[in-house]
Amino acid sequence: MPPSVCLQELIKERFDPTKFLSVFKQGHPAWLNQLIQHQHSRKMIYELSAANKNSLLLNYAIQRILKQGHEDEVAQVGSLA
């Protein structure tokens, strides 16, 4: 398994949406733009979003993904996002 896949699995396994409640206190998280530039990272966001529907961070990330022009990709994952 490639390292990035292992890391994604670890993130999905340990993701805790409550730990990100304060992430917006200092504005938009700069690292998010870099994360959503990569298709495999966006896929991970969609999967996390499906499991954490009320996550402010993930909902915001999907909105940023849409603003970057990935509407077709978001439409393909449908109910996941």
C-alpha cells in the first residue's frame, strides 16, 4: 500500500470533528487550499464528510472544492458529499 493511502486510512480512522471546532478562529486555514488541490485528498474529504455530516470543517472544505471548479467531481460522489 502506498504511503499516502496508509496516511489517508489513518486520518479516516482517527478523524475527530470536535477537534476542529476552533480551526476558524484565526480565519481560513491556509493548509486547506493545499490539501484540496489533490484529487486523492478531495476523495478523502468526501469520505470523511459522509461519516461526519455535521463537521463544519468538512462542509467548508467541500464548499472550497466547489469554488475551485470541481462541481463535476462533487456531483459524481453525490451523497458522500
